[in-house]
Amino acid sequence: YPAVYDPATPAGSLHLRAVEVLEGNWTGASTVPSRGLYPHQWSWDSAFIAIGLRHVSPRRAQTELETLLDAQWDDGRIPHIVFNPSVPLDAYFPSPDFWRSSTAGRAAGAPRTVQTSGIVQPPVHALAAWLVHCADPGLSRARGFLARVYPRLAAWHRYLLHRRDLGGGGLVSVVHPWEQGMDNAPSWDAPLSRITPAPARSFRRADLDHGAAEDRPTDLDYGRYVRLATDYRDGGYRDGPGEGHGVGHSEFAVEDPSFNALLIASEHALARIAHELGATGTARHARAARLTATLVERLWDPVEGLFFCRDVRGGELIRERGVSGLVPLLLPGLPREVAAALVRTLRGPHFGLGTATRLAPSYDLLGEAFDPHRYWRGPAWFNTSWLLERGLRVHGERSRADALREAVLEIAGTSEFAEYVDPYTGEACGTTGFSWTAALTLDLLH
Ligand code: 9WN
């Protein structure tokens, strides 16, 4: 790809710089989100990374997903972290000795040879696998890539839909804020307030060795994260009273629009994969359509023009406006009026896209909890921007998608591929050289 090495064009150099970030974070079998802050393999990071990596090395993109899937549990769950055994235990908290997957997770079928966490992350994987295949179908067929990953991805979706329908209404619940991926989003404040935090002295936050405290979650948040994860572990990572639906054991159970929308997008991708492998895929497309209807029925608020989280324990919608409520724009089967309202909300005063901001903030600009630097309580992230860019394009909003794409490329470059940025100024927050920022930059350059 000559453009990469063309120093005359700024796009070429951005491409090269993004490739360098991914090279630097590659460990030989997968890519770390960032060398210092996140020195292991993360689930949804790897999916986004594979989506970008496919333009540079389709082979490595396949390996990225295969390495993650090798750590899948027998019950179908894909763990949110796969630990690198050569990294010291104190480099990241919670470490493998906290999760104890191979002992505490034995009943759920945790792998014996590799240490993992016991919670999950958003199911972007089937979408990623399909896109990786499309980048080089010849190589993919020669290696039997889709044939190998399909049964694993199908088991993953089965786990979520059968073991995690804690609300009994057909959607998947997360049992920990880390599962949804937007760790300290204000939507979690109400359901988390019921959780007794673990004492601060009972754990050591390795994240503060690498990130500024004011960019990260608080100690009180961490106390609650630790309590929830400890209880889940001590319950053997069991999800519910048995097969089928029910509220399960977790004190924290939330139906989240972004998590469920990503599952639906991945279910459509799984249908395409099934078709490529010789089946019709019709049943999966139909299931994705049914899930889309359920998502609208359970989480859509027509007055606000936004999806909200549902607190399964309390039963009500959590009325905090977060970017998670915009992510369903990604779905092609969304009713036309829902898509149109989402675009209005994206551009309106709460997210300000195209007026106050160039990248959508993670949380309501006018919300009481808004903080432009604190992680998922305001900063703009690149994965959500990538998803919204796709959503705008899917629904025919071409010029707005083009503007968002331009903003992502420019701000990814000026921020040194930051983990997240101040949504007003584009100033880098968290860590730099962040893998999914580089990977999704590469995808948008193609
Ligand atoms: C906990 C790796 C992950 C992302 C999440 C992001 C952050 C971890 C942490 O980093 O979470 O999983 O230690 O804060 O919130 O979305 O996958 O990049």
C-alpha cells in the first residue's frame, strides 16, 4: 500500500502513525489496548482492533480474534480480559489472582491453560469477524477462518441470550459496569448506589500508576466494582437460577442499549457468516429483527428521542442521557422515526454534534454529572464515534457522517491516538497510543 509510505500526504502519515501504534502494542498473538495502562488482551478492544488491523494484515486480524476465542469458556462466555502470563501481577488490577478463573470458574467451564476475568464485554466480535473476512476472503477461506469461529460466536450469542436475559424480556443484562465497557457512566450511579463498596484498603489501584486520578473513576466507584466482581466470583460466576430467564443472583443487573445494539449488529453479521458457510442465515436475520423491536419496546423513549438503560432490579428506566443511548443508530432495521429522532438528539443541545462538539461526548453536556475529562462521564471516545459514523451512513446521513469521519481522523492524529478526549477542545485524556483509536482511524482511512 504505497499511500502508507507517501510522506507527502498527511493522510499517509496518519496511516503510518496508526500502524506504528498497533505494531508497538502487538504481543505476537494479540494486541494490548495500551502498553502501560492495559497490558493484557481485552475483549471488545480486540474486536475494534481487528476491524482496523484487517487493512494492514488480514492474517494478524484473524489471529487477534482467534486468540481471544481460544479463551472462551465452555458455557459460551468470552471473558473481558485474557491475561498475559508474562506480565507481573501488580501491573494491572484486578489481576488473575483476583478473578481465579481456573478454580472459581471451573463449573462454568473456564479454560485451564489461560487465566481470564469472569465477566464479559460488548459482543462486537461477530461483526469484527465478518469485516475481517471481507478484507481478504481468499485468505479467510484458505484458513477456514469463518468455519472455525462461527460455532464459537454462535455459542457466545447463545450464552448472552439464554443466560443473561435477567429481566426476562428478551434483552441481555450486564452484571457489572465493566461488562458494558463504559465503566463510570452516570447511568450506573443509581444501580451502583445500592452496592456496599469493598474497603479502599482491600485493593491497590494499578491504574493510578499510569493515568491521572481526575481522568479515572473514583475510589468509591472502584470499591463497588470490586464488591460486585468478588460476589460474582464467589458465586462461581453462575448467572441465574438455571436454564432460561430469571433475575439471577446479581444485585446489579442493567439492560443497556449499546450492549444490546452491538449484539443485534453482530447477529446480523452472524447471519452473513452462516450464509457464506452455505446456510441461509434467514433465522438469524429474523432474530436480529425481533431483538431490534424488543430494544425499542423496552428501552426507547420517544419524548427524549433517546434509548435509556433499564435497571432490572428496580424495574425502571435510568433517565441519564449517555452516548450508549445513541449507539443503536447503527442498526439498519431501526424504525425510520426512531433513527430520525436519534440524529436530532445527536445534534441537539445534549450532545451538540456539529455545533458545540465535533465528536459526540460520552454523556449529556448539560447533565449534572458532566465532566469533560473524567472517563465515561463526558469525554468523547473513538469507538463510539466510529459506531455513530457508521450509523449516520446506514441511515443516509452522508454529509454528517463525512464530517464526523473528518473529525475522528483529525483529532485522533492531533491527540496522539488518545484513549479519550475533551469533547470541546479535543485535548487528550487517559493514555495515548491507544489501540482502538489507531485501529478505527485506519478503518476510516480506507
Ligand atoms: C476495565 C481496555 C478497557 C476498555 C473499557 C474501558 C477500560 C478497564 C479499566 O479499559 O476499562 O475493563 O481498567 O478501566 O472503560 O471500555 O475495554 O481498553
